Amino acid sequence: EPEVTQTPSHQVTQMGQEVILRCVPISNHLYFYWYRQILGQKVEFLVSFYNNEISEKSEIFDDQFSVERPDGSNFTLKIRSTKLEDSAMYFCASSEGLAGDFGPGTRLLVL
Amino acid sequence: AQTVTQSQPEMSVQEAETVTLSCTYDTSESDYYLFWYKQPPSRQMILVIRQEAYKQQNATENRFSVNFQKAAKSFSLKISDSQLGDAAMYFCAYRSGRGGSEKLVFGKGTKLTVNP
């Protein structure tokens, strides 16, 4: 069964550094998402992407965040200058339009 | 904005017994979708069950079923014959039926413990 994959599984970075989180959505899905989950808290929506552009973004998704679909398979989330509060689990998801199939997540730790 | 409330931070159940997890939501929309996701200790998000608001019949997936009360804006999850592998965080989620808004809005979750 096809699944969403994410790399890396864990990322440790210094505050102020740039990180890129990578995702490979399910191939026939049209909608792509990034969510984050700070430890012990609920899953929060960051951004959705459809037809090669952002379709919706949350207040969390400020200028330090960007998304890109550089080729036909990858979907990336870039955090330009990481802050301590960016430490969280980042989930990529894709869907044909209803629910979302989630990837296993990238655990980001900002020191 | 839509909100999802899970009033039970933690629940426990004996193996083989039945447990019900509560979820309420607030929306002014008539077309929407509701979901339950399971998050085991691995932190993977796994879709358990989905309900379309326009369907009166409650969704069922094997041992998992929902009680969807549209007027009350309630969407509870019933797990029958609980198994040790059901132990996890369970998140209720809402998705608008409006085009251009496909994001999921999650509740804070309920931690389910299954006792042998």
C-alpha cells in the first residue's frame, strides 16, 4: 500500500540555522499539507498546497517558513532561521481531497 | 473558525471491554467531514474512521464505530473488544466541505490506556 515518506526522521539544529524537511507524498494525491505537533500538544495545521501553490496557511506559517514542490515527487518545508519554539514533530500529509495520509514525521529539535 | 473539543484527556479500558471517546465540534457549516486518528507511541498518525456530515448512517470500521449526532455537534468513537494495541492517543478532527479549505482541525486528544 502506498505511503507518505519523510526524511530525515530526526533533525537536531542550532537556533538560527536553516532546515529543510522533505516529504514524498503518495503519487496520485493532489493535496499536500504540513502539520506540526509540539510535544504533548495537539496537531496544528501549517500549510496546504494544491496545483503548485499554497492554498491555505495558518498564522503559524509566517515569513520564516516556505514550501516547495521542486519536482514531481518531493514536497519540502523550509524553516529559514529556526527558533527554540520550532522544536516539534513535523508531519507531512497528502490526500486526494478528503482525509489525509500522514507520513511518519520528522522530529525537529532546535538547540 | 471551527473548533474541536475532546473533553477527556485520558481514558482507560480493560482488555476486551468497550470504551467510548467523546468529541464535540463547533461549526456554522452544514457540509463537513469528521475523522478519528490514532497516534501510537511511534507518533505516526493513523486514520481510524471517517464520517461525512451528509450521511445519517454512522460509520463503522471493524471494531471501531462512531455515534454522529449532527444537531448536537457530537462525534464519539466507540472501540469494541479493546485490544492492547489500541492503546494510543486518539485525535478527533474536522474538515470543512468548502472548497479551498482542506485542512484538518484537531482536538487536543484523548490518551487511551488498555489494561490487560
